[in-house]
Amino acid sequence: MNSGSSDGEGQEPKKIPSNSSMLWVRNLRRYVRNRAGLGSEALMELETKRILLDIFKEKQQRNAEAGAIPSFYKKKPTEGSISNRVQRLAKFRFLKKQSDLLLNADDLDAMWVCLREKCVVDDSTGTEKMNYEDFCRIASVCSEQIGPKCRRFFSPSNFMKFEKDESGRIAILPFYLYVMRTVSLTQARIDMSELDEDDDGFLQPHEMEAYIRGLIPNLAQLRDMPAAFVQMYCRIAAHKFFFFCDPQRRGLLPFLRDWSERSNTVLYSAFDEHVRRGKGGVGNTREMDFESFLDFVLALENKHTTEGLTYLFRCLDLHGRGYLVTADIHTLFRDVHQKWIEGGNYELCIEDVRDEIWDMVRPSDPLKITLADLLACKQGGTVAGMLIDVRGFWAHDNREYLLQEEEEAEEE
């Protein structure tokens, strides 16, 4: 008994062999190292990583040799080359992946059903609302029914974006509309990216026209548009996008319609501005092309926007100094004043109008009005309308009467 016990105590415990000494481990490592068990796609990924790592190391070495000056120009791959094909394939796969992450129409319908089933109705207003607990519960239900792609909309930060009542609840309709707008805008960005032929992150005018042309069949208001007008419509619509994306765009005016009620001084200034900055210098320099005419019309129709006012200020700045003085106001308003009197209106003093404009703008420099002053005063569009158009001055002069008419119309 004792001897047996002592013999057991004397024996050393068996050692477990290390992983490296086990035959199957060595064979598995050798198998993986040889990449014999990897599929073609996995091998392609490994090869891609190796190439990218080599490129990265080479770039680091070049930067070190050049004094770490970053490159500012990268030559685009030649059309049809391997690099070009790889770039297009990568773009296609990326956009498809992003599109697959979006909710489709059925997913949105299912989310709306979940929101309505799990919400509570406010007794006082009849509005369907949810608190944060409901919000989290709906998130779980939607994830089960729709999938994880809807989870990102149910983050705490999104809940905090919406107005809450005294009980900390938000209305479900604004939240659902937010989801729909986000999906729609993301899909639009994906569609636009597909049309970016040179993959530089920007759309050229013809690419924007192609995008708008693709939307027409899905828009009820435009579906029945005459085929002969589709190209012109796309051209006009695309140009409007570019006008508001870049307020500094300049060009030429091709033709004018009815200028009988507008200032000739501003008109001539517009021509001079465009001819001075025009794209060409050949032919009749007193003409403007169609795109630039659209710039001018868009500016007139959107005087209260930053883009429209920026454009018009260049026309009002007769001397190109970047500001207007009292003499400029007198010169600009002179044509409007003449047409005002010819229209049978009461006599007015140009100096009074000038002083009124100064009181409206309240420029930082009491002797000059700059574009920044017009934008800051929030009445720059009204001022531009007074100096350009008799109707603009009439609307300002009768603003109280027009406001009363609007209020009466709303009450009816």
C-alpha cells in the first residue's frame, strides 16, 4: 500500500507535447504555407495585399528620398489598361456593396409597419409617438424582420435629433421621413457615382444631363414630356445644378426677352462682365451663349440666394472695385427711376432711395457696400431687385400692401 503510494508519488506527470512538435500541426502549417488549400479568390486577395504592400513601401521610400514632399498629381490610367479595368471593377464592387446596404421599398414598408404597431398615440394630439424604450424595441424587431442594415438608423444619436415632447417621446413620422430621405440621397449619390466616367469624384455637365435623363421616366410630372424637348430640359436642369454648386461661374448671354422694365445700365454691365470674363474672344463679342444666359436668368429668379446675389453683385459693381458707393447707387437707380416715372407712378427722390438702401444694408464701412454686407443684412436680394427692376422696386414700395394680401389669402 505504502510502497504503491510511494511509487505513484514518485512518478512524474506526463507532459503534453507542444503544438510545434505535433505531427498534424506541422502538416497543417506546411499545407497553409504552401497555399494549396486556398481558393482562387483567396489567392487573389493575398496577391493583391502583397502588391499593395510593395507599392506602399515603394511610395514611402520615394517620399523619404524626396524630402517627404507629397505628390500633387497622379496620372490617370489609360483607357483599356489593366489599371483602368481594375479601377472600374473596384468601383463597381464598392458601389454594389453600398447599394446592397440600403433599404429597398419593401424594407421601408416593413419598417413603417413596425413603427405603427409598436408606437403609442398621444391622446391630446392624436400623433403616433415613441419613447426611447419603444425606439430600442422597434430596432430589435426591425433587425429581425429586415436585417442588420436598418440598425444604423436606430442609434441613440439619431433619436436625439428629433424634437421630443414633455414625456421624452418623438413622433414616428418625422423619423420615418428621415430614413426615407437618407436612403434616397444615398441612392442618388451611388447613381451619380456610376456616371462619373473618369472617377475623379466630379460630374461633368454631360454626365449630369445623363443622370437627369435617367430620372425622367420615374417622375410623373415629366414622364409625358415631348421627346423633342427632353435634351433641352436636361441641359437646363443640369445647368441649374452647376449654377448653385458654384456661384463664381461666369459666361456669356445669348439673347434677352423683355427688358422694358429693367435697368439698361445693369444690362450693359452684365454684357461687359461676361464679355470681359467670357470663354471665347472670337466672333460677335456682344453675344452670350445659352448656358450663360441660364446663369443670368437663374440669378434674377434667385436674388435672395448666396449664388444669385454673388452673380448680380458683379453686374452692380460697375467699376469692378468689389464695393458700391453712393454714386454707384445713383447711377444704377437712374434707369429704374426713369421707367418708374414713365409708368405713371408718383415722383420720388433718388437720394431718398439711396439713403433707404443704406439703412437696409447697414454696411460695416459707412461709405461702402460690399457683397459681404448684402449677404449679412439678409435683404440683399431686395436691394438688388430695387436697383435692377422696376417691378422689384414696386414690390418693395408696396410691401405692406402685399403682405396684407398674403395674410388675407391664408385666412381664406
